[in-house]
Amino acid sequence: MNILVTGGAGFIGSRLIERLLRHEHAQITCLDNYNDYYSPHLKRENVQAFAGNARVRMIEGSFTDAAAMRALFQTNKIEYVVHLGGYAGVRYSVENPFPYEQHNVGGTLALLEAARYEPVRRFLLASSSTVYGRNAVAPFQEDAFLGTPLSPYGVSKRAAELMCLTYLDLFRVPVVCIRPFSIYGPRLRPDLALTIFAQAILDGRPLPLFGDGSIRRDFTYVDDFCDGLEAALTADGVVGEAINLGHDEPVSIREVIAALERALGRTAAIERLPERPGEMPVTHADLTKARRLLGYSPATSFEDGVARFCEWFVRRAQSIT
Ligand SMILES: NC(=O)c1ccc[n+]([C@@H]2O[C@H](COP(=O)([O-])OP(=O)(O)OC[C@H]3O[C@@H](n4cnc5c(N)ncnc54)[C@H](O)[C@@H]3O)[C@@H](O)[C@H]2O)c1
């Protein structure tokens, strides 16, 4: 199995590569441009687990370069693509929308073009739960009314999905659009609430809480999510589908803080800030399709997942002081 993982140095990509290496016939190409959306140093740390592995080809470059992607597919005889690379911040996209169009839409197009001329067995797109907009009804069903996304990030993922479906239609690129819901775990990105809260609690600083903490997110542990991705690489009947990968148990931000307090053994100080406009009150994945097509069954409780995240977070914090 020759697998290209884009965004392989990121939070999810690096974890997926570690797990794919458990399959002895897996040959991985890890592509990342180590951009500075967050510290490239963290991304270099992420790849340490496999960078020296003979079955992993490490490539530093951008998938927005269509000619380079076509050459890469040809030279490395890519059979499977897991396209996790991209700009991932929802909030940042509201202030700086251009990289989202360039990397998430344009970059996906460049990869699809490569797959058009160098056919692959499967092309998984990491889309997002943010394709569901304000008028979508929770729990979100993939094929129900999506509404208008609330951020340029959500739009970029919806556009990437549509581009994938058009490339399936026109050129038989075997795409699957995976919609992740608030993935968390060790190596979590520094821009996400769990990381920001955990750091504030460890530092004894007040953590910023926007609104009353009642909004709920369908937090999904990274290994459960990777189980779903791996299943989607080979499952029958999934090409052309959009599939939610969530946990089906939304947790409020207040509950997140309480779980972190328990896992870290400290009490959080809270700085209340005004509610931010444009937040979905709840994200909640309907998993009927994922269960049926992928045998997906997220097994990690939020309490256990937060404990594992905190264990990693504290160990890392100690190693750098
Ligand atoms: N983490 C979540 O909760 C979540 C939720 C929904 C969707 N997603 C999607 O899943 C994917 C992975 O998310 P993550 O949290 O691991 O993010 P991440 O930022 O840690 O990883 C993305 C990686 O893509 C790389 N990248 C960006 N543009 C690139 C380009 N042009 N060429 C090569 N590499 C490039 C970045 O350097 C980064 O290492 C993203 O596409 C994200 O939008 C994540």
C-alpha cells in the first residue's frame, strides 16, 4: 500500500502515520510544508516518531504546486491519498481568509489534478463539521440541508468537497469526504481551546471563557477518528459519500473545563468574556452512515481522552522547562 498523507507533520496526520506503520506493507509519503500557522518546531517534533523509518518518505513542500504533485504521484506510485493538509483554524479564517482559499481549495484541486492523470485507489478529503451552517439541524446528517457555513474555513471545506465530487464525476477520482468533529488528543494544535485552557490552568492564569460556556462540541478522540479514516481507505460503498466522524455526545465548554480540572488536579480561574458572534451553539454528528459503511464506533470516553491529552501535555511541558 503506497499512501500519501498530506499534512503529515500536523496533529492528526502525524498520529495517522504512526498508526498506518502498524500495517507491515504500508509505504508512506509524508508531505508537509511546515507552515507557520502554528510553530513549525512543534510539527518537527511531531514527525520525530517516524522521520527515520525506512518505510516513510519525508517530503517538505506545498501541495498547491500542481506540477510537483503530479511528479510526486508518478515517482512515488501513490495508490491512496489521505488529504489532511490545510489551514485548520476557524477563527483565523474570519480575519485572514485568503490562505484558506489558496491551500484548502486550490491545494485540493492540485492534488485532484494529480490523481486525474495518475489514478489512485482512494482519495480521502479531510473536510470539516464546519460545512454545517446555522440552519442545519443537529444531530447533523450528511445528506440533509447543510445551511451556509459560518466561516471562510467552512466554505473552503465545502468547496473542496464539491471539487472532489466533480472530479469523481468527470474523471472517476475515487473520493470520500470525511467530516471530522473537534478532534483532540496528544499533539493537539496550540490554537484550540483544550490546549489554551490546559496551559492557563498549568500556569495558574485565568482562562478565557467566551459567553456562559454552554455551547457544546462533539469532541472526538484522535485514535477513534483514525480508526474511521483507516476504514474509509478500503471500505466498499463509500466512494462519493460524505461521512461524519464524530463522537455523538456533545460536551459543553463548562464540562470541558471541569474535565481538565480533574485530569490536571488543579482548579481553573476563569475570565468571562463576551460571547463571540458566529459560534454554532452545538455541533453533533449523526453517525448512522459511519457506523453502517465503516463499522465506526468511537470507543474513547471524553473523560479518558482528556486524561490522555493532559498526560501528554504535562509531560511535554516538563520536558521543555
Ligand atoms: N483538528 C480538528 O478538530 C479538525 C476538525 C475538522 C477538520 N479538521 C481538518 O483535518 C485536517 C488536519 O487537522 P489538524 O488539526 O491535524 O491540523 P494541523 O494544522 O495540525 O495539520 C495540517 C498540516 O497541513 C500542513 N499544510 C498546510 N498547508 C499545506 C500545504 N499547502 N502543503 C503542505 N502542507 C500543508 C500544515 O503545515 C500542517 O502541518 C485539516 O485539514 C483540518 O482542516 C481538523
